[in-house]
Amino acid sequence: MSVLKTTLENGLTVLLKEVHTAPVTSFWIWYRVGSGHEHVGITGISHWVEHMLFKGTPRWPKGTADKAVSREGGMWNGATWYDFTTYYATLPTEKIALELDIEADRMTGALFEPHEVEAERTVIISERQGAENDPLFLLGEEVMAAAFRVHPYGHETLGHMCDLQSMTRDDLYRYYRTYYVPNNALAVAVGSFETQQMLDLIRQYFGNIPPGDLPDGRRPVEPPQRGERRVVVEGEGTTAYLSLVFHTPPATDPDFSPLIVLDTVLTGPSGMSLFGTGGTNKTSRLYRALVDTELAADVSGSLIPTVDPFVYSLTATVRPGRTPQEVEERLWTELEKVTTDLITEEELERSIKQARAQFAYSSESVTGQAFWLGWSEIFADYTWFENYLERLGRVTREDVLRVAQTYLRRSNTTVGWYIPIGNSGVNE
């Protein structure tokens, strides 16, 4: 079935797709606000506000909405990332009005009770402290902060500890009332329903919510990088890590599809979503160069669709007895090959096939399809999702060489080493 896209009078964008393979429907409400809209002083606020929307409204006191969805056999959750905050439930179709009721109510009625704010401050600070026990989080935070000097993509979604300690209930509530308005939101439903009936239902629950006055949405433009940047992080543990990030264009750029193929050639297929997972990468170039030679225990790549230019990242776990420098030198040798010579026809075909398979896996359920339609509409429009496979199929070996030469340059990279304290960079 084709997708219906329309906009209600209050500015709420609606995407509907009928899928009658099972008697279930997934409903999502997306807000065009995430950590990529924050500034120092309120970093982490999008994630914190997301948590607070699970703390109740006058109509749905704390814990009752969750129990109501579970009682009907549904799953219910939310997520915050760079460009969005989203909430969703997947339920039997005849019960989906329950989720519309909950989401319309908490678009305007979340309480943000002071004692709940303080309780959640403890939870989020604990979450941040837990992340700091992970060397890859510490390394990633420093690398991204070095890669982005002005754009808020350089801040972790969890936020800085100083901001989590100082933000007030008024800060959170003001942010909520500013961005949780229908003209900054997107409603997506995929499942076994009749389109007109679902549209009428969405209009019934959301149509009377007034639009808000949105602030200027312009974000800082990251200036061009003028040379390689490096960071070294020292911390606890016995394992060293290596991270390289390269500035890359947003998801709407024509280079994005060749970059997906390049990533698959280098590190294997990636799911790119909340639901897809990468498959085996043992045939990828960097696995063979780093893992098979016992320089690294594993290697992975990440290319995330975003609204503004972001980064392509490569991460390797250094094997005991090896150093980040050794792994980095070999990695650059492989990157120089892919920026000098065309990949083989076999690599191109295998990479496109693997990328297609991962995408199909992440979008086979109604929940996955609703996720992809909504996320695509956030960073581009929903047709990005619909035309994804077609764009992949048009990628040539020459395209892959061109984007490798364009983006995998030393002057375009930020390199990070994690050095376990007491090991001088060598795992023993």
C-alpha cells in the first residue's frame, strides 16, 4: 500500500500506511527535537524530558498508561537521539486508540512534578555515571567533542554532568511546552487499519491541540576541518581502543548511498536503526586486515542518517600485546587502498546485497516500518525510506571510489586513542 501524507490544521504531519499482514498497528509520535538542538547549559534536556513524559498526567497518573498498554498485549517505549524524540506503541489494531489517547494527553498534560523531577535527576545522573564506566563512551565523547567545535552534534545525548546537576524543573517544563506542540510533531501509523478511519481517529485525538510558537530552528554550521585532530583518553581497564571519525554529509546528500556501500565494504553491513542489527563482517576489508591478523579483537563502522552533516566512524578494540598506533597504521593502509583503487565488482555486489538484507530485516515488522517512515520524515522525507533500495542499486564502483577519496582523508579525520592506565598503550 502507498503512504498517505497529510497535515492537520494545527500543523501536525500525519503518515499512514496500511499493512494487513497481521491484526496489529504501530503508532508513533515524533517531535523534531533532540540532543542536536541543545546548547551548553541544557545538554541532556531532551532525554530528561522524554523520561518525564512517563511520569504521568492528571488523566493518566504515573504507571497507569504503561499498565494499560501491557494489559492489551502491546509494547510501549520512547527514544531520544540527535534529531528527534519519539514515543510509540504497537498494539492489536482494535486497541490502538488507547495509544492515541495517551500520546495526545501527554503532548499537553505531562505534570513534571518537582519530586518526580528530582527523582529522575538521580536516575539520569546514575545513567551518565554508568556510561562513564564504558571506555568506548568516554572515548566517543572526547572524539565527538573534538570533531564538532560548534554544532551540537558534538554533545552526548546523555548531556554533561554539570548540566544534569544544575537544570531545574522550570528549564525542563519550558523546553517541553516549547517543542511538544503539534506543528513540531509527526504522527505515524502502520498496520491493519483503514486509512480514512485512522486519519479520523488521529484528528479526533490531536486535532484540537493548538499549535505553538516555535523558536528559530537554525543550528550552527560546523566550519570545515583544516587538518587532522587527535585526542588521547586515559582511563581504567586493561583494553585499548582506537576511533576514527570523518565528517560526512547529511542523509539527503547524493553521496550518502555510496558511503553506505563503502562502509559495508570496509566493516560489513549495519542495521542503521533501533531494530536492525549488523550481520557478520568477516568478509569485510578491515576485519581481514585487523582481526584476522590479530591486531584487533573486533572492528566496526557507523554511518547514521542525520539532518545536518555528521560523521562516519570506525572503531577497533586493540588486542592484548598490541598498541593503538599499530592498529591505526594498518587501518590507514587499508583506507589508502580503498581511496586509490576501485573496489571489485564482487565486493560491490556483495555489499549492496548485504546492505539490502540488513535494511529489509530492520523494516519487516509494522513497528520497524513505522520507525523508518517517521525517522526518514525527520531527516529527509518518508520517500527516503521508500526509495532506499533503488538508490543503493544505482551505486557504482566509481561512486564508492569518489566518496572514499572525498571523505576518508587524514585532514578530515579526528583520531582517538583510549589508553588503559598503567599499560602505556599496550594491552598485556
